[in-house]
Amino acid sequence: MPMIVIQHPVADFQAWKKAFDGDPLGRARSGVTRHTIFRAADDPNYVVVNLEFASLEQARKYLPALRELWQRVGDKIGFGSAGPQARILDETESVNY
């Protein structure tokens, strides 16, 4: 299962979450099948988001749209100077214990 893994700081988690929930790119319409959000245990304003896709091609099409969105809203969200870091990962193995 392919996914885009995103991590970045935010100035205000609640404001960021409201913007995320607004879903400006239409996640489901773009092929996202599931998302998870994590907050760093030592910094609640640092988030990691996993966006899962049915196909690698869908993830590859979505990432440029995300980067364009981040350029438009980065200052409002408070991503910090480095901005969000994102990579497309393709699952190689999954083992449940």
C-alpha cells in the first residue's frame, strides 16, 4: 500500500487541524483511502500525517498538488522555515504481532 508520509511543525495545532479538515484538495476524490495523524510526544505542535492510496500512481499525482498548496498557505499555518517534509513510500512488508 503506497502512502505519502508528511512531517512538519505547526504554530497552532487546532488551527492546522481546522485547515486539514477543510480538505482543500479533496483527499477521497484524489485517491486517498485513509489518513492518520500523529503528534510528537515531546512537541504537540509537530505533526506526522500518513495519507494512504490504493495505487502508487495516485500518490505520485497527489504530491505535487500538496506542495503547491503548502506554498500558498505555509505562512498562515506556521510550517517553519524548512516547510513540510514529504515522501512517497511503498509498503514492502507488513507483519502483525
